[in-house]
Amino acid sequence: MKRFLLAGILLTGGAFAAQADTDIYNNIRKQARGDFELQADTQACQQKVGAPQNGVPTPRAFTRCMLAHGWKYTHTVRQKTWIDPDTGLTCHEFKFMGIPGSECSNF
């Protein structure tokens, strides 16, 4: 397989109606690389230009840094999360067989 589609940065927020953003990157180098290399390159770029923030577009400086490390930015997946006021658990929306629902957990 030429390219690996990897979920990049999973940033979670603790706010009441936060967005959990996952940036998606493709490996553009000839050799196979996995999540370990992606996380190491992500850390390097976060130290160099700062971490992307939830709810805002991924900064160009960050995507350029990741490109220099051999990862091409493709898109961001946003997931709405919230804190259940009764239990204090983090919740998120999902669909199962087209039926919307939500799940809350500590994980």
C-alpha cells in the first residue's frame, strides 16, 4: 500500500460543548510508517509552531511543518462532545444503522 491514512492529532476539550478535532494526514514517503512516527512528527511540529486548537482551522504553519516531515494534511474530522451535568461524563454523538444516539464515558 503506497499511502497510509492515519488519524493524526486527537485533541479533546473539557468545555461544555467542546469540539474534538482529529486531523487526518497521509504518509507521502516511500517507506511505510505508522502511528509511532506520526506522533513523533506531530510532537516535533507542536514544539516548533504550537499545537492546533479545537474548533478552528489547522494553521498553515503546522501543515507545512508536517509536510516537511513527510505527512500531507487531507482534512479535519470534528466531533461534538459535551459533559453530562448529571454524571460528569464526557458524551459524544454517533449513528448506528442510521439511528442517531449518544454515548457517555470516562474514556
